[in-house]
Amino acid sequence: MEADYKAVGLKCGLEVHQQLDTGKLFTRTPSILREDAPHYTLKRRLRPVASEMGEQDKAALEAFQKGLYYIYEGYNDTIGLVELDEEPPQPVDNEALETTLEVALLSDSRIIDEMCVMRKMVIDGSNTSGFQRTMLVASGGSIDIGSKRLGVQTIVLEEDAARPVEKGDGFVRYRLDRLGIPLIELATEPGIETAQQAKEAARAIGNLMRRTGKVKRGLGTIRQDLNVSIAGGARVEIKGVQELDIIDEYVRREVQRQQGLLAIKAELLRRNAPAGQQFKPKDLSATFEKSESKIIRGSLSRGDKILGQKLEGFAKLPGFELQPNRRLGTELADQVKTKTGLRGLFHSDELPNYGITEQEVEAVKAELGCLAQDAFIIVAGPVEKAQRAIKAAFERAQYCFAGVPEETRGAIEGGNNEYLRPLPGAARMYPETDVRPIEVEKKTIEKMRKELPLTVEQRLELYIKKYGLSEKLADEMKLSNYARFFEKMAHEGADARMLAVLLLEGLTELKREGVKVEDADEDFVRGIVDVYMKGIINKDILLEFVKECLASGENPNEAAIKFKKDAVSHKEIESRIDELIGKNKELVQAKGSMALGALMGDLMKEYKGKVSGKVLGDLLRKKLG
């Protein structure tokens, strides 16, 4: 049953992070991801620094306290010194900035007079420098999300982080290919009033950005962060929501979680459970000395300690379900995992279990002095980690008396979320002194305003009514990165249907065959259209011609001259088919039309790049009857 969001006082805002399909933001290296083996690795540790006011950012400090080191993988030909933090950043990529300005104009936002690049401290290893560069481009404005106009707070241009590829014992391994790819971050006001509106907003913002024709596509290229609170709760940031279709479910489950935490708070007050409880962990190693639990036995065999802590008045609360298959005990375990790297904890509501017996549970209760209304938690690990783990879980339990903590949480597949770190504060931001402030001239902005991309509705009408595309092709083209190029070429007189089929279907087909279609830039496609419109290449062999040009690296116009000299007539092909059938008389007599496959192989070898497979197949079928 859907919650009454007005009654619960839902406040929800959205941050959409979209990668741009341009060069990297502060260096001129290409913005491509690679899966081949890296050419080199390097190892670093990062440390937080105080802000200009002498304050430490809580999120950065917590990341540093994990004691991790970081390994970075790079490539000699696509990673430069900027990504390695070995030289200052270069000027902002102009294409990325122009795209961000377009998004600002489409959102009716006010463009900042002087844009200053800032450093945002990040100590989780995702930036080699220990900070992310970010620049406020515009503020204010609104976006039509269907059910309402949703206010925009800020539009920011920033660099994406390095890509995590492995998490090991005490380290994280990152690949530097993603570091520096431009990201547009559009943050809305907390005006989303229902879970469904969150989905509407995400779709509307994504479509608006795609209209520019300059965004990357595919998994991981767009990420949504949600900011959610309810009356009596707190603002919680949920990072990394990638599944647009269930973004509403993430809102529902966070509302459910905050309601659950408020219910726990109310229950503790009803029980008169004492707030401000003393942290007095006890060493339970001797209690479990003969335990049959594999987890406990394995830990003790390594010389670890088993620590326990009483939670006064918490009986049956660690098992309270906050989200599907996630309980208060899970929240406590998240603190242990995130802050110490240990795998979790045991709590009294789930025991006896995991090889821990009823007798051992009673022994723990006696050792900790638990009464009927009390609960307990247990952690196992190296002594220093175990001490930090039990303290982290205890402090999180004590926050139940306050209700919902403000924090940053990570999206889990399916709609749940888990603790990541404290909410960052202003102490993590300071100016980037290596990049000059940017002022955009008013005449530049006005020129861009006149050339803004068409709306989806305008495009569909133009494509179908003026250019004669089918509804299917028009629908595929309306938010394609090719849309603006298609419009320009069609306006100049190109065959619109041929061009749409080539861009949307032909290049996709060639990519599946392993052809490097990335080399088919606008100049290349112009050349293909030019030779097609001149009648040198017909549609039957167009794709083969494109494939040959991409494989050879030849300019389409130069390749067409050679192609024209080597052109083959249907009469010549039919004569060659007759010869082939004569040589394979027994095969044809035995299999008839079923011999097509074997004969086609010979024909394709001979006429590859000169005649399309469709033409050859049609002529061969005709001859075979």
C-alpha cells in the first residue's frame, strides 16, 4: 500500500550526474574506458587537510581512518600526467562547458557571471589528488516533469572519479580511464512530493540532457542521487541509483526505513530505556573457547578477540525490519563493515544460530549482565579492529534515541540502501588555484539560446511530416546523439531515410561485427552521404562500402572513385554464378536451393566490398530456382 506522502511530510530532491561524450574536462586525453591490461600501476595513500577555517570534513576524516592504500592502473597512450596528479590541470574543455550551458538554458537557469573551479575533498581513493574539481555553472530555473514544474537548485560541471575494479584486504584498486570524464550534475529543489514524481523527474532530466546530443550512453554513464527526509526524520542522501525504472522504490523504502527508525525511537521511550548508556565492551573469547560456530572458531584460531556489548532496553529491536530483508541489526553491521572492514556482527535477536548454541547465548547474557528487556551485540576480529567495530555498532545503536541520522547511503540493487559515510560539509570545499575563472560573454549565450535543440515533440513532427521517417525511426532518432547532425544534413538535402537507417541501424550492425564505428565521425558520414547522393554507391552495397572505408581508413570520396572503377554489373555477376553452379553441378543437383550457403561463401569472397550480400543472395536464389 502506497504511503500518504503528504501525511508523512516527504521532502525529496534529485541529483542527476550525466557523463558527457566529449574530451576529458581538464586534460586533452580521450574519455574512453578500456578493458585491456593496464600498462602500469602506482600506489598511494591519501590524507585529509583542514579547510581554510581550520575545520576537518567528517566524511573525509572517516575515509582516512580506514587506513586504506590505493592502487591506480593507467595506460601510456590514453592517460596523462593530469590524471596522475603530476602536473596542473589544463583549461576546461570547451565542448563540455558549452553542453552544460545548453542544459542550463533549457532549464531556464541563471548562468553564473564568473565561474570558479573548486576543489572538493575526496579521500576514498577515487581521485589521485585527494579532491574532485567542480564548477558551479548556473542556479535556479525549473523543469517540466509532467505532473508539475520542478525547481532547479544548481547545475554543476565536474570531473568523474576513477573506476574501482577491485577491493582487497586494506586496499582499493582503481582504473584511471574514467577519471576526468566531464559530468553534468543537475540538482533539483526538494519539491518531489511522491515516489512516482521522483521517477518522472529523473526521466525528464535525463531526456533534457540527451537532447543536447553530447551525452554518453550505457550502464554507468548516468547516475542519480536522492535526498530524502520525512517529518521527524532527517535528510539522507542515497548515492548511485542507476535503475531508473525503480527509482520510486528507492524513495518508498527510504521512507519506510525512516518510519521504522522513528518507531524504534518511540518504543525506546515507551520502555524508559536509558539514553546515554555506557560503552563497556567485554572480552567473550573465553566464553566461546569451545564453540562449534565455524565463524567464531575460525576467528579464535587466528588469534582474534570476541567482544560483546549490552544494549539496555533493546530486546527484540535489532530484529526490527526497516526495509525488506534489512533490520536494525543490519544497520549496526553496516557500521562495522564500512568503518573497519570486518564482515559484520551477531545480535541477540538472531541467536541461537550460525553454530552458536542456546547455552552460549545464556552465557553471554550472564557475562554482559543482560536483563529480559536488554539485547546484545558480538563482533569478532583482530583486537584493534574488534574494538573499533563494537564501538561503531554501539554508537549507531545509541543514535536510535535521537531517531534518524543524517548520512550518505549507497543504493543496493532492488531498492534498499546501506550506510556509506557521514554527510559531507562545507569544510571539504576550497578554491582551485590552477584554473582561471571563466566568464561567458552575453553574445555567446544569446547565440546559443537561438540554437537550442528542439523538443522531443518538435522533432517527431519534423521527422515524420517533413522528412518522411517511419514512426519507429523517428522515435529512435528523437533522443539519439545523432539527432542534431541528422537534422542539419536532412535540411541540407540528404536522403533523410537513408541517413537515419545508416546512423541508427547500419553503424550498430557494423559495431556488432567488430568494426570500429567510433571512427565514423560527422565528416566521414558527410562523405558517405555525398557519394550516395551522387549515385556512385547505391543502398544495396552502402553498408559494405562503409565497412570497407572504416577498415582501410580511406576517405569515402577517394574510396568511391576506386570503387566506381571496380564496379560490377549484374550481368557479370550472373555469368559468374553460372560458372560456379557448373563447377558444383553435383552439389546443386543433390541439394538444390539448399546449396545456397556453400555457394554464397565463394561469391562473398570474390565480391567483398563490391557487391552487397543481399544482391548476391537474390541473384543466386534466382539461378537456383
